[in-house]
Amino acid sequence: MLLGSEAFVDKMRPLLEGKAELKEIPRAQRWAHRPGLQSLFSARVRQDKAARDATMRRACLEYGYIMAAVHYSTVSKVIKGER
């Protein structure tokens, strides 16, 4: 998570792209460019089960959120395709 104004975050985001794979950089810094959970899970997404499940997959698989940050058992089932 980046701290600062929206303009600052928008300016820094491109500089951080592709850095998630670098293990020398602490996890918090590698994933600083990812969107926050609140922005991912908007009210519209929370009300639509299919959109919510897709967003859970993206949050974990693309943005590196741990399942516990969202809800472990629900995310685990969604990623495995059981829901």
C-alpha cells in the first residue's frame, strides 16, 4: 500500500510494475502498487456473486493478497472452483 495523494500513487504505480517477482524486495514494498481491497470490492462487486468470486481470484492470484485478508475458506473454495 502506498501512502500519499491519489496523484502520488498514480505517479508511483508504473514504477512498481513488474517488481512483485523480486524476492530481494520486502513483500510490502513489492505489492505497494496493487489496488486496495476496498477499491477492488466495491458495493456493486459485493452484491454480484460472480463478480465477487472473480475479484477474489484476482485479489489473490494477480495482486498477491493472502487469503486471510479476504476470507480464507471462501477464497480457497472460489479459487479451487468449488463455488
